Amino acid sequence: MDIDSHAEELASALGVDKTEVKTDLQNLLQYSVPIDEAKQSIRRKHGGGGSQSSTPETVSIEDVTTDHGSVNVTVRVLTVGTRTIQYQGEESTIREGKLADETGVISYTSWQDFGFEPGDSLTIGNAGVREWDGHPELNLGANTTVAFAEESVSVPYDVGGDATLFELEPGDRGRTVEVRVIEVEERTINGRNGETEILSGVLADETTRLPFTDWQPRSEIAEGAEVRIEDVYVREFRGAPSINLSEFSTVSLLERSIDINDEPPELSIAEAVGAGGMYDVAVTGTILEIRDGSGLIERCPDCGRVIQNGQCRSHGAVDGEDDLRIKAIVDDGTQALTAILGTELTAEIYGGGVEAAKDAAREAMDKGVVTDEIAETLVGRAYRLRGRLSVDEYGANLTVDEFEPIDESPADAARAVLTEVRS
Ligand SMILES: [Zn+2]
């Protein structure tokens, strides 16, 4: 289509003069604005909000993209979570969760209470589409209409928020878990309304363990208690899922007892990394390489970060404190990750603590001897590693709690380190 045809089409759709539209188009194209964007911007100029002026399309969930300004969908409500947030300086209560049809699942945020519940089949008109974390999401607001669908929408997904801890993912809303509280402590934090008491700790079920925060401490959340918690949301904390109880979460004591699993899920590295971070996981792989920043290192006394040449990124020139650490590349054939071993595990593997390492480095006049010796022990051998996996743009890091050789031969077994230190 040439610019004349575009101008003609737009002008007749908007009911305005073609010459004016063409001049505007030419101006925008001159600045290398893509044609679709240019047309959208002209629609906005004449209709006040490009997306609202064009009639929303009726689509299946799998076809919703951020190219749609808004859409009409017929869906089943999978989950509804309630939460208060600060929005433009005001506290507002929003509902969030997932909607689905037979083609797919989509997250939504509802800025009004339309009164729907998990299991309801709805026809939603004029839902805004926005991008969140690389995916389209539906925004239900003042311009949105919500009505019960004429027929029930059948979906190949579980309706309702019940989930095991293993199934929870950051971004989940309105989920329900049945857990045992295995650790809990009260803490005072500086919240948005001044000093606030919160609870934090660890929950466990038959599948795994996850950390939690209760932003409105309740007495049912006590060590050893077995509880059903409805309407929790999941956030990412240090690269792994963390459960959050809001003022809308409800806690009730369970009638049954939970057979908690103290063993971590044993996964391939690809599976674990694919899960996007896990609080407790075990993988088995071969150490390919010991990375820079291993062996005898120096940390900032204020923040604990590893420093280079006496310079902390946050605190400038500092008097560094010596420490031991290992950063090892582990590969199991499916994928690789960086395993990080702290002071105690590193000392066991090295066969000596910080002082021994400093003596060796002084004698050789080279800190590298410590790293070399560690590499000599580890590289090319297979280990089982358990710890907390975080995955971000810098890669996958496993902060190791347990480290043990997977032994090929008795000779190797004799030489290898076997540790079960929980740091
Ligand atoms: Zn520092």
C-alpha cells in the first residue's frame, strides 16, 4: 500500500479530511516512525486513545498479543487473588490471577471488584492488553464489561488456586497451600506505614520447602502448625519463589497431618534452571572449571561483597577481610550452572581454613596457588550439589548447602571430600 492508500483508508475510518491525514503521515514517516505506529498515532490524535477508538477484537487467549490495544474474550476464571497496592499515591485493592479458555492461560489484573470467583465462565468486553515481563496480560478497568458467559467454558487446566509448593511460581496469585510451618520468626521492618511487625520463615509440604512472609502476623502461623492458607501470592526473593500472606489471606488449622519432604527435588540442571529458580534443589554434574573469584578472596567489611584491589563497588577503598570461596562451573549434559561454595565447604575441599590458605599464598607469593589446588581436586569429577538456585540475566547460580562426590572408584572415594555442612 502506498501512502495515498494508507491516508485514504485512515481518513475514511476516522471520518476526517484525507489531506490532513496524509500530511501527518508524511511527517511521521519522515522521522522513520514505522507505518503501523504512525497510523496508530494519527488514530489517537483523532479518536483520543488509539486502542479505545478502534473496536476491540474478539479473540482466543492464545491469539492475544500486545499488538491488541484491547480485546473481548470468553474465559473461565482459574484463580482470584486480592491485594492492596500503592497506586498513584493511593492505596487500592486489586484482584489478580489467571483466566483461561481451551487455547491458553493469561494473567489478569482487575482494578475493580467485578465479583467473579474461580470457576466462573465470563465474557469480558474491552479488556486492555499490556505487556508484563514479556507476556501479554489483561487489564480489567472502568471501561471493561464483565458478564457471565452463556455457556460454561471448559478448559484443560485446574480451576482454583490449590497448589503444592513445588508447583508455585513467582507471579502466581490467589493460590492455596496446605503446609507445615517449619521455621518462623518475628521481625520488625520499616514498611510504607512506618515500623511494622512481620513474620518470616519456611513452610514445607509433601513436595518441598519454601520461604514465606506474613505481612499481617497471625497467631495460627506458629512453628509446627499445620495449616491451610488461602489466597497467597508468590514473589521472587533472591531468585527463588517466596510465599506472601497479605491481609486478604486466610489461615485455618488442618485436620490432617502433613508428611513433609526434607529431601530436595533431584532435577537435571536444565529442568532446575527452566523452573526459574528454586529454594531447595539437588543436581548432579561434573565440575568443568573453577572460575575467577575463587580461592582466597577479600570481602568488604561493610557489605560483604567481594572486592577487587581494595575497592568495594559501594564503599570505595576499604580494608578487605580475607575469605574462602569457590565458584565452579557444573555441567550435567543438559546445561551448566555456577555453583557457589562458601567458607566452610571451601575450607573442607581445600583442606585448610583462611589462615592456611594465606600461608600458602605468602609462601608462593601468589594467591593463585590456592585456586590451583582446589581446581586440582575438583575439576573433571562428578558431584551432587544441593542448595538454592537463582536464575537471572547473569546466569544460573546455585548457592550450595551440601556437596558430595558421586563416586566412580574407591580410590576416588578415599580422596574425595564428603561434607554435609548446612551453611
Ligand atoms: Zn561494601
